[in-house]
Amino acid sequence: LYVISAFEIPNLANTQVGVKKSSASETACNVIMKDLEYYTQFYLNEQQIMGRIIYFGQVIYYRYIARQECPQYLQPLEANVCNKVKEDYPNLTQTLIDTQSETTIDYRLGQIALIQNWIETLNYECQQKLKPVPQEVCSIMNSDITTTESEFVQKEQGTQIQRISTLLKLQSLRLMVTSLCGEQPKPVSNQVCQIITCLLYTSDAADDLLCVDLGGRRIIKKKNKK
């Protein structure tokens, strides 16, 4: 939580509202690098694959923070770490395949994001090129895209927050299929496109009304008075 509040929130302020963020202090960098070393050792010493997945997720995150805030302190991943990551990578994808029937789309989305982070780590930090993810993983993602599209259409009468949340999930899945599988997912249905177009012309994200006219005015059907 300290890492998030100290670095992510100022980064957001810098991006969104133009507030200039100062660099991390030497003391903060020392703490980050110390924690990074702890998590790296935890990863190397952990016997269970799920524990290693959790610990290396922390390693990836701390290295991201260090790369942004303390690049002068960050050292390349050691060969033994890279070898361990490459050894664990097939287990990571197999876990997604084996637990498909027991997990939700949101959970699998997190697993897929983790797979993507591992691939990027191996490619860019360890200089080890990996084969594309197994076809079973691509099939799972394409199936989740179809399910999420149906969920999005079913929520047409729900709140806009619900629809936008589902739309973001759909977008993430489609981007990951392109990135990890090297293929373009099938185009979204016309019904989804119509709803998206409708959302674009809605004046208030908290408004439950579905559409407004092109001038930004809410469409309200007047009841005929008898």
C-alpha cells in the first residue's frame, strides 16, 4: 500500500492533471530494492508453484516501480532467476487450462495478465524468446470473449457503470488475444456496436437512461395525457 500511495498516485496525478511528481528519494529507493531482493529470494526458495507465481508477481511489480523511480539501482535479473521463470512458465499456462471450469472470467483475466507479464519479463529482461501461448489458452480467451459479449448485451438495460465495466473487460480480452496469440479476434457483433454507439452519446455516466440525441440532450418519451 505504501508503494502504491507513494508512486502510483503521483504518477496518476502527473498523467491526468499535469501535477509534476518529484523523483523517489534515496531512502525510498533503498527500501524498494531491499523488498525486491526479499521477494526474489522468496520466489527462488518457494517449493509450491502457486507460491512462486504469487512471489514472482511481486517481483515483476517491484521491478516496474524500480524501473520508473530508481533505474540507477536496478540490476538485470540474475541467470538463476531467469532459468527458474522459464521453467515455471509452462506450469503457469497449464494452471489456467486445468482450472478453467473452476474459475470466473475475471479471475482468468488476472491469470492471463500474469502470463503476459511473465512473457515480457523473459523476452526483455532475460533475452529468452518464448513460443506463443498454447492453443488451449487462446481457445479459453476466445470463449471468454464470446461470453463477455453476451453479458454486455444482457446488461443493456442495466446501469451505465455496469455496461462500461463489462466493456472494459471485453476490450482487455480482445487485446490479450492479439498480443499473446498473434491473431485478431472476430469482430464484435452489430448489437454490441449499437450499444457502444449509444453509450458514446450518453451525457452522464451515472445516468440509467440508455441514449441521448446527438446534441447531448436526454431522450425522454412523453406520455400522452388522456
